[in-house]
Amino acid sequence: MLLFPPAHSFRHNAMKKKKKGLCPCVRSRVIEFHIQSSQLLEVLPIVKYSALSLFADRFYPALSRLEDSSGTENWLLRPVGESNLQLFALVSLWVSSKAHNTPPLSVKTLKSLADKFIKEQHYTKGDLLEAEMVFMQVLEFEIGMSNIAFVFVEELLIQLKVVARVGEHVKFEACMDVMDLLYENEETSVLYSSPQALAASIVVVAYVVTVPPQRWDFPVLPWVKFVTSCKEDEIVDTVRIILKHVFEPQED
């Protein structure tokens, strides 16, 4: 069986009658929690975005398939409420910190953060360890993180600074802000399925947003097209989607 039987059957049974399925607002809140947690834990950007890739691009989409699986009996997945998703968000940061040869986050630190910010459920250190195993099982123990948008953005910015003086004005922080916004919205998060084209588009957006107009003399769009071998139409379409999302009025 892919996932182990519940370690805490009384909690599993108590949650069994809750309504299945999660609204987009839950996903948005959990992603916001994920981003805030990475800031509070002061992890490196590569750890943050690798964790977001594991959680938002792979783990979360897999949950809809697991809902219909009769073999999914672990109490953390039956059903997956907002609190459990927050726990898995922390676990993704934990896994990422260990994969990137950085000082791994400690169970004590993660539990302390969970106790402070996850209000609907209390988790033990044992729950965190169990959640890590469940998380890895859902991902089928595949945690490759080299082919993600963040890595391509970082490489493009380094190359841009080499070939053009204007590269110094393209802010890395602006790229990260855009990546965060795209992850927070489920509709735009699908752009992460084409990480290289998305990275090229993010660099173009950061160029437009952060470089003073009087310095717009570098052909950034043809350059990213050449460097990434992505289609210009795909990059332009993605840039338009990003700019619309970044500048659209926010609902109260």
C-alpha cells in the first residue's frame, strides 16, 4: 500500500465526515502561509522556490488523484484540510533545506512555527516525521529540483549582467515578487509547467518594471528568446498574462 494506515485513528475518524474538496481560497491561503514561513525561517531563495515547486507544482495537484484512491488511508490525507496542507507546506521547506546542502531546518523549529501559526490543529514532532514520509510517498520519492523557474531566472540574470550594463538595473527581488504572485493564484501557477519560458518572461517583466524607460535600449525580448530557445509568441503571451496579473486591481 502506498500510504500507511492512520497513526491516529481517532483524528482520522473525526475528520472523515468533513466535506471533500478544497476551494481555491484555501490553496491561496496555504501558499501565502508557505511564503511567509520561508521568510520567518530565513531560508535561501533556492530552498524557498524548490519547496514551492515540490508543494504547489507536484504535491498539491496529486491530492485530487489521491481522493479517489481506495488505498489512501493516512489520517493526514483523509481528508486534506487547510491545517494539514500548512503542515505539508512546512515539510516541503524541510525537504528542500536538506536537499540543497544547507543547514537543514530542525524538527523543533518547524514544530514551534506550526504551534504558533496553525490554529486549527496541534501537531507533534512525530506528526511532522510522519508527514515527511507521506509527502515523499505522494511524490514517489522523486525530489529533483534543478528544472524549476527560479534556477532559470537566476541563470538569465547572471548572463544579462555579463552581456549588458542594463543588467545591473534588473532587480532580482522584482523577479521573486512576480514568482510569489504567480504561485498565489491557482490560474497563473500553471505557468510553472513551462519553467524555462516562464523564467524568460519573468526577466522581461522585471526589465520593464525596474529598468528606467530611458535605459530601454537593450533588446531584452530577442535576447531571452535566443538564450532560452523558447518561442517568442509563448514568451510574449506569458508576459502579457503576468503584467495583467501584477497590475490588475486587487479585490477587497
